[in-house]
Amino acid sequence: MASVDLNQRIPNNVGLGDDRRLRRALEAWQPAYVEWWKEAGPVGLQTSDVYLRTAIDVDTSGWAHYDYVKMPDYRWGIFLAAPTADRVIGFGDRAGEPVWQEVPGEHRGALRRIITVQGDTEPASVEQQRHLGATCPSLYDLRALLQVNVEEGRHLWAMVYLLHAYFGRDGRDEADALLERRSGDADRPRILGAFNEATSDWLAFFMFTYFTDRDGKFQLAALQESGFDPLARTCRFMLKEESYHMYVGESGLTRIVQRTADVLRESPDADPRSLGIIDPETFQKYLNFHYSVTLDLFGAEVSTNSANWYSMGLKGRYREGRIDDDHRLDSSTYSMLRPAEGRTGFETEEAPALNVLNERLRDDFIADVEVGVRKWNRILREAGVDVELRLPHRAFNRRIGVFRDVHVTPEGEGIAEEEWRRREGEWLPTARDRGYVASLMPKAVREPGRFASWIAPPERGVDRNPVAFEYVRFA
């Protein structure tokens, strides 16, 4: 592997300096990327100095550097994790064979599609969050938002590198299209539905980074198993940065729950909305929405594409090497929930494991997000708040797969479509709910060390700095 070259126009550890054709192609793409960033990136903050971390290495320690930087000047680069000596394909029909350093011709279309879809999610989230700076609850949180944004931009670079380096003209066309689509645009929407939803407020942002970025974790973890080694190594390093995005969501939601619990402890009989906090009912509605939308990102329960990608050795399972089976799944089964005959309830069936890989990955995700919900309930319980937050039933508010046409309450009780339409405002955020949340965030809190009334301060600052550090210096 080439050493990290920080002096080039595009920092990288892929030997870009020795590949003139590729370097020139990426340098030609770079101005269009910067223009996209200025047009669709964070509003009103392009000339501010932000205390950001920048990747400078791929080692397990000392891999990032912190300093003030203006976001359009951020050193977006191309970083692949160090190669694993003698690595072999760990699953599928070609398990045990050496991994590929070039794209196998027979898998070219499938790999290009996988990389393009992953790449499309990265700029989409930046576009969804571009107006949040105007209502940030603190400089600490504003810096967190902008760190997530620039790293989503770097993840776009990671996928664009693969498209340019391994897919010729088709790859270059796909890379260009990644800058042409826009989140929520009626004519040029992003590929996946969840990335066309508006992120209108900070509660939605923290929910997005907790749930939707966690989907990213599981997708990247499955792709880091890929027999196409450049993709595997790219995703392995992306996961290092992705962990911070999930931390932003988990810690942000925990701080919201903590503030709500502290205020309700002092005023247990008051209307929570009269106290200027995010009430548990609204929190639960946002949770219901973001959780159910994220479940759809895993795709249909039964998927021919996923089965084929696994058999081809392109995309594995979460922590593939820790699973005790033959890693081919020719005769294995896996339990999945589906609507019962007559749609009067649900039943569990044993399905061919190869066909329900999406469902297995979704199960891994659900187990992971349950940890946070237990933590939030503990905070409420210790404050004496008689409320229990819950993940809704997996069939609730689904738009993809076997539950697409099923209408259930968050508890999983089947109801008619007419009743669902009448009652969905009980379970999902209404315009009134979103209006209330927006009313808590009328303007940005920009004084170092100050926080909005609806969120508790964090326990510590960033990079050994105090919580009251000036994380953003406005132009």
C-alpha cells in the first residue's frame, strides 16, 4: 500500500501521484464537487472557521488531525485501510479464493450499482441537513453537525475514487451523476427514499444520525467483507469515521432525554410543552418515524439481489467471520416474520438463509438500536418519569417488503387502512408536533458554553478541549 501523501491536491494513500490518468480525472471532478458543496452544503457557514478533524493516516491511533478550517478548504481525501496479507474471499461460491484487486468482468454491473447507491447516500445527507446551522443548540453541536457533513463528503470521495479507478467511462458518468441528483428534488431525487426526507430540525438530525447512520454502519460492515478488496478496504476506513456520526446521534438524543428528565423531575405535574422541553410523546413520535423509515433502507426481506451478491462474494453479512456456518448458505435457513395468511396477524417462517440476508442484517440493526432505548428509559426511570420509550413493531409504517401494505399500530395490532389514516397522527409527527419542536429552536445559540433549554450539555468537549471552547468562529 502506498504511504499517505498529504501534499497532493487530493490527499491519498492509493498512489495517486503515480497514476497520471486517474489523478487528472479526479482533479477534473474536484471543482464540480466544491461547487456542489457551496451550492448544497451548510448554509451561511462556508467562510466560518470550524474546529474539524481531518484524516491524515489509516493507523488505529493518531489517524486524525484537529484544527480550524473553512469547509470549502477541507482536505477531502482518499483513504483505504491497510491491506490484509493473503486475504481470501470469506463467503459465497468462491469462498477461500484470493480476493480480487480488479473488478471481475462478470460482476462489473453489480459492483458498480452497489458503489453508486452507497455513494448517493453520502451527499444526500449533507443536502438534508444544510439549513440546521441556523438553529443550532450550541457551538459544540454545530461543530458536530459540520464534522458529520465534511466526513459524508469524504465518503462520497471514497466511492467516487472506486468509480473512477475501476469502472472507466461508466464509472465517471456515475460519479458525475452523484453531484447532479438532489435530496427531495421532484425531478432529480436521491436513489433511496429515506434520503429524500427533510431533516427539518435538530431532533430529526439526532434521530437521523442515530438510526439512519447506523444503517450505514451495517451496510458498510457487510461491504467490508467484499471479495473486491479495494471496496472492502475503503469501507473498513469509512467505518472509523462513521462511528462518530452514530455517537453524535446517540449522545444528542441522550442529552435531550436527560434534559427532559431533569425538568420533569422538578415539575412532574406540569404540561411538558409548557416547560420548553421536548416532551416524551413527541420524542416517541420522531423515534417511530425515523426507525421505521430506516428499516426500509435494508430492502425487501426476500431479495434476489442480496442472494446473488452473497453468492458472487460481493457483499457479506455483518461480522461474517464470526458466524458459525459454512458461509455458502446452500441449505441453511433463517427465521423471519411475515403477515399471516389472511393478514390477521403475523407468523414466523423458516426461509432459505440466502434469500433473506437483508432481514438478517435488519435484525442485527434492531438489536443494536435497542441498546440506546434501554439507556434512555433508565434515565427517565431514575428521574421518576413514568414513561417508557419503545421501538415500534417492525411492521409499523413500512413501505418496502412483506409489510408494505400492512397497517399496524406501534404495538403490532393490525388495523384497517381507514383507521390508520385517521390515527397516524397519534404515532407519527404531525405538522403541529414539528411546529412545536421548531418553536424551541428559533435561532442559533452561538455563545461558547451556552446551550439551548431543551438539551443538556455534554460531559466533555472535543479533542481534550472544554465544553465551552469556541468550536466555530464566524466570519
